[in-house]
Amino acid sequence: MVILGSTGSIGKNTLDICQRYGIQVEAISCNNNIELLNEQIAKFNPKFVCVGDEKLAKNIKHKNVFCGEEGIVDMLSECKSQKVVNALVGFAGLKPSFKIQEMGKTLALANKESLVIGGKFLKCDQILAIDSEHFGLKFLLSNSASKPQKLIITASGGAFYKTPVNELKDVKPEDALKHPTWSMGAKITIDSASMANKLFEVLEAYWLYGVKDIEAIVEKTSMIHALVEFKDGSTTAHISGTDMRLAISHAVLDSVDENIVSSVDLLKLKEIKFQEISLEKYPIFGLKDRVLQNPDLGVVINAANEIGVYAFLSRKCGFLDISKVIFECVDIFKDISISDKNDLFMIDDEVRKQAKKILSV
């Protein structure tokens, strides 16, 4: 197996599963966490390693080191493994996803942006999605006796669910990084606070399951991950603990016939409540219907969001500027239509330049 993004949350959990089930790890990659990467090299003895910055290569304790975005693609060409976990963050995960499928390998996907940006050009029915919501939907759809009518995913509300709207202009990155139920990387934690990640997950669900009637609702405990309304009038829900090893295991292993995580004790469940997503607090989610009508907007929203998120993390803009730059870029590129996957990279670059101009970063 190959694991791209091995030092992140998904990568570390995937390596734990590989160790538990005796799966050989052929190659791993990371951006810049060299200390942890070297620990993983010593423990799993991969044949190949890739790091984001060439300047860091000299610090890696391995003889077969690839570097940068092109290095990942070159490394994949050398690998014999038939399954690749793509747990890279952001736009950087798109080109590897294309390469994995072009080589006829199985794509186990935790990189949301690959589908958000390039779902039109991926073989979506062959993707093994590593996400609690999309695993929940797959579980419910594969065990159904009726045809689906509506897909529903849940959101925790992120770090600012209880924060008054008028206080959001003053929040700091350290406030946004305090997710109430999940332990995740900085980028996706900020996306959770703004609800951009839920907008992305709606578009992912569209590409994965071909249903356009998709909604998201707030469920604070994060114990119910997805629901499906069927045409016969029944509704089913997927319940599990907040542990990504469940979704990872179903993507990584050929079969799962033992406890990966502890079963939920229904008698000890906290009170479950479902609530609408407030578009006043989470304006980004208000783009849901628009992006489902024109999924090509995914590349615009993602590029603007990445510029906004990293500017906020660097204290170069405020939290509310993330949604501001997204909406301004969507208005500028509102008539976008993509017919070739190579256009994605050109448009991404154009949107990023525009977003930087808007934010003066």
C-alpha cells in the first residue's frame, strides 16, 4: 500500500491499521513533518519516500527520496502497490488522484479537494471514500431495499457554533482550531468552523453517488454521520463513534469482520438534536444549490478558500474574510465552464491570483 500524507491524522490512523493487519507499506509522503516521517520510516521500512520541499530531503533517513508535487507522481510510477491512500491536503492532492486512476490503481480518497475540483474527470464509482459522512452514506445505500430520494450529511457546527455572529469578526486562529468533537489538521478544522468542509462534502456526495438532492444539518455530538431518505418513505441513519479508523478500514481492508472501533452504547448517547445550518453564521454553505447546479464552481471555491484559510492562519486577514473572498471570486468566475481537466490547473492559478488581490496578501 502507498500512503500519501502519512504524517497527518488520516495517514497516522492508516498506518496503525496497516500495522494491526500486517499490511506492507511500500511508500509514504509528507509535506514537512520530517521528524515524524523519519519515525515512520524506521517503523514501516517503506521502499520509497516523498517530501514536499527539496531542501528537506537531506534530513530524511532514506535512500530513495522524491521531492515536491512532481516527485509524488514520479514515486507513484515506481510503486507496485495496487491501492493508494490519498490523504494529502488541498489542491496538491488532485494531480496524484488523476495519476492513481490513470495507472489503474485503486484510489482510497481522503483528499476532499480531488472530488470538489476534479470530480468530473475522475472515475467516481471506483473511488473508496475515506470520510465518516461518505462512508456512512455508502453503508446506508449498499444495504437499502428502496431507491434513495435524498442524502443527508451532518455537521458538528465547528468551533464557533455557540459564538454570536457579531463576535466572529474578532476570532483568532487558535479559537478556530478548537474543534469540539474531531481531532484534525489545521486546514480542515478551519473549514469546519466556516462550514466550507460541509459544502465540499455535499459536492463530494454528488460525484460519488449521483444524487443532487443533498442536504446537511447540524448534529452536535457527531455520532450520527449520515442519513438517507428513501422513496418508500423510510429514513435510515449511520451511527458510530468519532473515530476515522472505521471509514479507513473499510477503504483499506478487503473485508471487515471484527470490531474496528467500540460499538456505540445507545443507552449512554447524549441527547440527539438536528438543527438547520444558519446561513447568517455560515454564509459559505449558502452556495450549496449554486455549486450543485454548476459543479465546475468547485475549483473556484476551493482556490479562494485555500487562499483565505492560509491568510487567516497567518493572521493576514480576519475569519470573515474567508467567506468574503470566496463570494467575490464566485461572482467573478460565475460563468465558468470546464471541458478539459488541464483547464483546472490554469483556473486554479487565476483564482488564487484574484483572491490574493482581494485580500491584499
